[in-house]
Amino acid sequence: MKFDQAVTIALGSIDPEGRSALALDPLAALQDMGITVKPVQTLGGDDVRGDGGTCDGMSFLQDGVILYAPSPASRRENFTLAHEYGHFLVSEQEDILDWLGDLPNPHRALETVCDQIASELLLPKSLIDAVVQGGVPRAAHLGALYDLSQASEPCCAIALANRLKVMGAVVIAERHIHTVRHASIRPGPGDEWPNVYPWKGEMLPPGRVRLPLGHSDYKGYITWTDGFGRTAGYFADATATDTRVHLILAENDLWNSEDFHVRPTVEADQRPVRTITCCGQNKAVRGWPCAKCGEPDCPICHKCGCERAIEKEKVCSRCWMSKNANLVNADGVCADCQ
């Protein structure tokens, strides 16, 4: 499964009327669905979700409750509500949950899926087509989408990230303190997740990409340092408003920013994918294979083929041989010794 497929599956459970209602008024639409939606002034302390979420909300799936920080002077609460509804949609899809559990960082991948769900609910595809016009996404497109719609900046960033054909990200940063406010990650064509990528709270790298006063745009090659001190090189296209830096990162030089376009590639998760049968399911699992049986660990029981085989065996109390558990009776005696 790929990210786009996961989003399509999750959204497939909503009928056209429901999608239209969510696009027009997410709050009213969620309440009509029977979901309890409560505004709170702050989300902190015990209310902080451990997923590294980038929106101002929380969802309590079993209770059917969404908490959100209202933003009456902006469009952000619409994105927050749509994002939290995405958590409800994903929780109902076992295939998506299994796939997420196999990714190198399932919590952040879940947030990315819910971001994309929110973006598709709030930003029409026809508008994105009109702005991008079949070309390469540019940082300036983010502001154009924002001006032409009722979508929030993060929603517009996610829509542009979905149009990238290579591994990269779309970033919104505070211009004067150089801090990432939102990052939408785009996996590679094969769903390779980058090892190093921007995330909320990280700093823009030093240099011209910070767009100091008097500089409104930048194209070139930068080195990104994540919160763990790891680095990766990306080609960048950036533009600035009075308060924000809009930045698109890509593993390839999509914007012809350099005469020599070959740079070290962004490292991706190299673990192979193999289909296994375990826990009553056939599933594609990404992971390093066991040296003995050649199978990766199951994401549910966390055991390889060797460990599962051992569990199916019992030692006979008479001959002390390992036998299939089905051949050993309740007294611990195998069929050959009975």
C-alpha cells in the first residue's frame, strides 16, 4: 500500500454528500455525524497526543470526541477538524493500520495520512490544477492556493506535497525566528520514507534559505539537519511573505537551480518488503529478514518465522523430542509414544 492508496481507502467510506458538507462546514458536518466536538483554549499537559501531530486538535476515537483549539480569525480550525476526522476514518480500516505499523515511523506516517485526508476534504482538485497548471510545484503556489480558497496554509502545503513526483517536503516556517511551523512529507515513488526530513519545531538551516529582509525568494541546494542532528541534502525552492517562509524540498533539482544537477541522493528506508502469513492474515511487511528463516518480524506479534515455528512445537515428556503441538496430548505425550 502507498500513502495515496491509504488516503483513497479512508475517504471511500464517505458519501459525496458527506464530503460536500465537510468542505463547507466541518464543524456542523461532524456534529451531524454524531461526533462530539468541543473547543478548548489550550491543548497541553495530559491533552498532548504522542503522535507528533501538526494540527491544534485531539481525537478520542472510542468516545467519539474531538477537541480543538478554535481560531475564529483564521481557517486553521477547519483543517484541524478535518485532520482529526481523518483519525476516525483511519481507525476503521484494518488494512491501513497494518500498513502503518510496518513503516519506520508509524506515528508520523499516521499524521501525514490524516493531513492528506484533511487537504483532500478542504481543497478541490480543480483549484490545485488551475494553480500548478501541470507543472512542477513551486513555493509561490502555496500562497496562491491560500488566496484563492478557504483552506489553511497547512492544507495548501499538503496539496502541493501530493503533487511532488519525488521524495521531498513542503515546509511553512516562521520567518523571523526561522522555526518550522508545519511540514508535509512526500515519500518517494515507491513509498520510500526519507531518513532525514523537516518537522515542526526544527530550525531552518543557516544561509539564504532563511530569506532575510530584502530577499523574497531562493533556489538552490541546502543541507537539512533534523532534531536528532542527522543531515541530508535537498534541492530547495523558497519564497517569503512578511511573516512566513514557504519552502519546497526535493531530492532532485526540479527547478533547474544549478548548472550541475547531480548531488548526493536523500537516503531512504532500505528494508525489503516481503509477504508473510501470520496472525490470521496475509500481509506485506517491510523489515530486515531473519538470517535463518528469511522472514521479517510480524508487525502484530513481532515474531519471525522461526519463532512462530517454535511456538507450534512441544517437547514430548517421554522421548524428549520436539513434535508439532497437534501431535502431543494433554498429558504431554506425543503420538509416537502413546
